[in-house]
Amino acid sequence: RYGQYLYDGLILFSPTIERFGGSIDLAAIVDFVDSGHDLIIAADTSASDLIREVAAECGVDFDEDPAAMVIDHTSHAVSDTEGDHTLIASDDFIQSDVLLGSTEIEAPVLFQGVSHSLSPANSLGLKVLSASPSAYSANPRTKLSNPPSLTGSAISLVSVVQARNNARMLISGSLSMFSNRFFKSRVQKAGSSIKHAKSGNERFLTELTKWVFHERGHLKAVNVRHHKVGEADEPAMYRINDDLEYSVEIYEWSGKSWEPYVANDVQLQFYMMSPYVLKTLSTDQQGLYFTAFKVPDVYGVFQLKVEYQQLGYTSLSLSKQIPVRPYRHNEYERFITAAFPYYGASFSMMAGFFIFTCAYLYNK
């Protein structure tokens, strides 16, 4: 409405839909994500071409066989009937406290659906829940006549993508894993004697959706300052060999309030075509990052840049343009110590010429 989106997130739990109706189509969803908003997609074996195209725009490719499911004969969930081993009990989680919280998820996650893979060209995607090395994607109702197209760890069950504009997307190949039945089901992984009274689905998806909707792992930078050492005001330009101080405050959203972000890998670049100075910022453990350095003996238009990218966190891109000038003619030292030999040579030559002139004129 009025050029503004009414919602910050979009959840698509309609794997079979062929068209959404109204003005909502593939282009509208892509524009929604390009505007920095978040998206959750749950597919199934009957996923429509529209859902597959939306996932493909996110860099995720579902198995082309519409009847294929993830099958695992060693990491399936134990049931009273032998079944076709399409009910997967997976505990191969990504090791990231930002994505899944600091508390370990003990129970396996139940998954029943279609496999997908991340495009090799997609450097922004992460496998959050992976299949075991013994898994493969095939039609469970027919015999295999050809090797499966997706096998082992190449199969992703749940993936996330964080775009360069910090929009976040979650793609799952199973709609059932979001159901109350899977949330409350007991689970025992094949080959394990441990029986869990409740699956890890609810905990896993709750923690992951917190990340998708920016309740965790969201950074902001405020109070970016730079000035000469001993001064407080930001100058219009610097002079070569000036001593410069830089500081910035970085905070992380905890879900309720902004908390100081603490890290030891935030770096500052003093940049013109390439970094002339690269400094790791020190921190006071309260969100303030700072450093000091000497402006290089090169004049031109520089940038003070902070490009921070960390797994699971929103990226920070800070840039301030500042010109650097050389010394003015009246700012150089009147006498340069290194030039004393040349001064001596000049004066000795003048004195020698004067003595030679006197000797030549008055000597008979």
C-alpha cells in the first residue's frame, strides 16, 4: 500500500499451488525478497512448477522427478511397520549457535519429503539439515533402473539463504515437518537405542525461524566517527601523515533489545583502489570498536570502509569518503636535516668561487 509492503515476511505452505491469484506471482515474490524481506518455503513431493521456480530464484533446486522422495535405509525413523524408509530421522545439523541457538537439539528431526540441492554458484546458501551419506532420492514405489541423481551429503533437507541485502530465506522439502503430528511424535533413530518422547522438529524450526525473521543474528552499526588524534570534530579532509582515530559501535538484536556485539575480527580499510591500511579494530567488550593509524604518504580520495561478513549474521557495509591532501608549500620544514650535505656543498662551492675570483683578479 502506497509503495510500502504491509508485511516483513512471507510464508508459502502451499506446495501444489499453480498460481496465487491477484498481483502475486513469481516476479512479485522476487521483488519482495529484493526489497530486503524474508521468505519461508515448504515443498513436498507434489510441488508445483511455481514453487520450484521460486526456490530456483533462491538458488535451490528440487529433484526433477515429481515422485521422488528422500530414502534412507540406515537413518530412518523406527516404526512398527517396516515401511519404505522415507520417514527420515536426521540429526546432522549445522554447527552454528547463531542459526540454531546455543542449546543443543538432542532429539532427531523427522523429515518426509523431497530432496533439494544448493546450486554450486550459490555462495550465499547454507545446509542447515543434511541427509546422511546413505540417503538417496528416488521414487519409493518403483525399482531403480538408473543411479539416483542426488545421493548422500549432496542432499539438503532444509537450507537457508541470506541475500546480499540481508533478506533471509528458508527452504524445506517437507511440509509435514511443520505439522503438529511431527512436532509431538516420538522418535527413535534406526541403529540407536535412545527413544525420545518428542521429536526435535518444534525446537529446530522455532530456533531457525527466529533467525529467518531477524530475531537473532541481526547487527547494526551506529555512531561511526573519525577525526585527528587529539581532536573531536570530523575534518573535511586529512593531510598525509596525519594521525587518525576511527570508532564505530556495533550491536546485535537479541529478540528483545539491542545488546553489544563482541568479536575480534572486525577490520577497517583505508581504501583507494586497494587497501593502503588494513587494521583490526580493538573493542571495549561493550560494543565500541576503535583503532588509530597514520594516514599514508599518498594523496587522493580515500574511503574508510568496514566490510563485515560472518556466518549467520547480517552483513555490515560502512563507507565514508574522505580526501587526503599533500603538504602545502608553507607546511614543509624550513631546513631539512637530510639535506645538510647539499647545503654544505652549495655554500662551500660559493666560498671556493669567491676565493678563486679574488686570487685570479689580484694575483700578479
